[in-house]
Amino acid sequence: MPPLLTSPASSSPLLLLSSRLHRRSPLLHHRRRFLSPTPTTTNSSFAPAMSWLGKLGLSGLGGSPRASEASAALAQGPDEDTPAPGNQFAQFGAGCFWGVELAFQRVPGVTRTEVGYSQGNLHDPSYEDVCTGATYHNEVVRVQYDVSACKYDDLLGVFWARHDPTTPNRSGNDVGTQYRSGIYYYTPEQEKAARESMEKQQKLLNRTIVTEILPAKRFYRAEEYHQQYLEKGGRFGFRQSASKGCNDPIRCYG
């Protein structure tokens, strides 16, 4: 799934501004525009209390550099959500989050999955924002798992099996910073396990792994139509099983 604008390296606040000015234009929408006639969103880009120009920090257009710094500070803060009792969170970026989420949904002991955006520099981003490449968010899956029924190492195994970790800012045909490989840890134990796992994985490959291993940061839940997308049937209504232990091939389509 290509990004909305195909030159992440040349992205700028002006491109991001253009994306927001035309966010309802079918010409700029990704093919995911077909997912829902009226997709819901939890973003507050149009709220009167906060100008979206101010969110971008565009001086002279209703914002300021300070506003941009404040937005980045919020986005770079820690994930303040709390998992259910007896559970822990884990975050992974491994390409398009639709297929990655379904893979984790099938893991015994996983009690909840959500797709969203993290590791970027814009507070409360929309999908359109992320697709410009200017916010540097990654498409991630936040996994909640029962520590008595699922090991973090099991999740790492799914992560490595789901994608090619040697291609920077790319997963298959999807190209852009939002498709980069990443493990985002919540505890020192998770960090240690992630690094040891990457060392073992590197010995199996003849190319250098480019996966980033970083502390988990604020998680922005993606628009509702992205959640459990393949289980719900996706664009064509072909439902795929999320049953625990299911080994059916995952078909990621938009």
C-alpha cells in the first residue's frame, strides 16, 4: 500500500499542510478510502480549541515554532495507557498494520490488539498526516498479552516471521517511513529480550537487520475502520480468521 505522497524524503510542513487542506479530496486519498463510506476518527484536528495550523507550528498561519515543539514533545512522550491486570503491552512495527495485527490476534494469550501510530513528532495525527511521511510516525500494533499465558519471546517470534527486517522504510511493496521495522519496549526486560532476539535472528540472515529497538512512546489509536481490518473482511468483505492458533495464510489487501 503506497503512501499518499510518494516522496517521504522531500516531505515538509507545506506538504503536510496541503494534505490537511485536501484531506477530503479523493485525488489525494490512499486506496484505503474505500474502507468505509464515513470513517470515524478520534482526532481533534478541526476542534475550535486547537487550530490545526497551530499543530503544525506554521508561523504566520495561526501557529508558531513553539506550538510545533509542544506537539512533538507530546508525541514523543511515554505511552500512558494501562494494560488490564495481569497483562502487559508490547508494540511492534512491521509494515502495513492490517496483516501484522491479524498475526498477533491469533497468538494464544494475546487478549487485545490495536493498530495505531507512534514514534512520530505530531500530536494526535490522522492517517492522512502519517502518509505524508512528514510526521515520522510508524504504523504499529499495540499488543496486550496475559503474561501467564504468553511469553514476550513468542511475540518476538511472530514479529520476525511476519516481515523482512532488512529493508529500511519498506515492507514488500509498501514504501515509506511508516512501514519501517521496529520493536518498542515497555520494560528493561522487554528491551533485553528484543536485543538478544535480534542477535539470534541476524545469524540466520545474510543481510543486515535494520530494525529499530526503542522505548515505547505515546500510542495514537488509528481510525476505527483500520481496527481488526482483515478479520472484519477488508475492502472486499473476505473475512479472515483471528482464531487462536490459526495458521491460515494472511492475505493483506486494501
